[in-house]
Amino acid sequence: ESQHQKEFVEQRYVKYREIVRDLQNQLDESKRRIQEYRDEKLDATSRSLRLAALSSSIKGPSKLLSSTLRSDCLSPPRRLTTTDLDDSTDEGSRVLVH
């Protein structure tokens, strides 16, 4: 009888450990997904802020635009790319790239 009880307790403990391991895996997966979401949200927010800064610098006062229109700037401006946006973190005055 004692041996039977011991086996029963051991089986319950094995099931308990499996449940705890599964729950820990679920928790880890949830934490990973939350971190991915936060990283994506932060990336989207920073891109949005950079676009807003670029947009406001383009729409800024006419002095800013007229000061960039010099005689040595007669070639057509290059199209902006995502690289230009990534490079313009603190450069709000960079309007036209030659």
C-alpha cells in the first residue's frame, strides 16, 4: 500500500512539473510577444516623429526654402528615400539633398 501511494504521489508530481513547465513557456512567449510589440510601436513612433520633423521643415517659413535655392543648386533635387529619413534624426534643417 505504501509503495502504491508513493507511485501515485510521484505521478502527480510529474504532472505538476509538466504543467508548471508549460505555464512558464507560455509566460516566456507572452513576454517575448509583448517586447516585440513594444519594439515595433517604438520604431513606428520614432519614424512618425522623424517624418513629422521632416514635414515641418519642408513646410517651414519661406526663408528656409529660399535660403536653400542658391545658384549652385540648379540640378533637380534627388528623391527622398528611407535612408534620408533615417539619417535626419537631429537635422531638421536638411530640406533638399544634392
